[in-house]
Amino acid sequence: MREDLISTEDVASILGVSRARVWQLRTHDSTFPAPVWIGRVEMAWSRAEITAWATEHRPKTNNDPRP
């Protein structure tokens, strides 16, 4: 697999969620990055896209300066 592509397990780890939650995001959140198909049955995600999505969609905290 290319270095810039990551597995479902890696996506789950970066987001701090289960693999099942990654699949829910994939199917129910139109803002979630689309996977890249590798062959006929394996898929992966762009590390950069997942990282950007995670930064943009992280939960706000009381100390968060964002509006």
C-alpha cells in the first residue's frame, strides 16, 4: 500500500473510534473523505484527507477558541 494511504484500522485509530464507526461515517456523513479502492476488495483512505477531516470535525471543548 502506498505510504500516503491508510487502512480502516488506521483511520479508526486517528479518529479515536471503532472500525464500525468508520463505516458509519463513510455511509452516513457526506463530508467524510471517500476511500480509494485498491484492487477489487480492499480500500484505503488518504492520510492527509482523514487528518484534515479530523481537525475540522473534532469536538469543541470549553477551552476551544473557535467560534
